[in-house]
Amino acid sequence: MSRGFVKEDDQEEIPMVPPRADLPKGVTNYVTQAGMNELLAEKQMLVDEKSMLDISSEDEKRIALNHINAKLQLLNNRIATAKIIHLNEQAPSEIRFGAVVKLKTETSKKIQTFQIVGVDEADISKGKISFTSPLAKVLINKKIGDKAILERAQESLVFEILDISYS
């Protein structure tokens, strides 16, 4: 039947679900064990939310269920494609995925600590940067004492690697 003959009230509302953190096409979805635990906890929270929906209006309930199901679909895809990297298997003297890195900025002498994590785990306020970020890319394979140069439009930032740990 043509859409022209369908009553407006009968049209299903498509839920607007924000996308998950960007993972470039073709890039492996690396996660730490902590990151996988967070994804699984998020899934359980959505499943619980779905089972506890208490909406009397059938239309509102259907829309809420569609929204939760759409979020679950994105999350399930991210979980299914996740590859857990075990931190104790990383080279302790080199910066790899999962490393906690202490850096000193050459110009300001400011010391910062970052952990290189999966895209869903990244949270700069917690010092966690995605392995796909420009900073993580220039740090990978560096060792203590090495310098990493992050090229920017206005200037280059030079970081000295002070410490590497996996915890």
C-alpha cells in the first residue's frame, strides 16, 4: 500500500539514538577488560530498564521500547566486535594499547598522565584517550625517554615519555 493511504497516526516513530563513539571503518574494536566490563554493565542496565518500563500508554511504551532496542542493537554490535587486550601481555617497556603513560610537555614542562583505551572507554576527564586519537597514535611504540611529536596546525607539541605502566 502506498504511504499516501496510511493514516498519520499509524506511522511508526523512528527512535533517534545517538551513535556510539566513533570507530573508523575497518579498525579493530580494541577494549581493555575494564572497558568490556563497562559495556556489559551498560547492556545489563538497558535490559533492566526495558523490563521495568511502566508506561500505561501503548504508543509511548512502544516508542520507549523501540528506543531501548535501538540502543541495545548498537551496543550489542560493539560488544560482538570487541577484542579484549590483556594488559599483562603487553610489552612493559613500550607504549601499547592499555598503557598508562606519564608525559612531560617540552614547552610548559607540564606533566600529564593518560591511559590509551578503546573508543567507548575514552574519557579525557579521567585521563583516558582513545587509541584512535592523534596523541595515542604518536605515542604507540615509544619507550621511556623517547620524545613524541604531535603535529598541530599552529605548532608542534613535543612530549617526553617519563613512565609507562600497565595496571
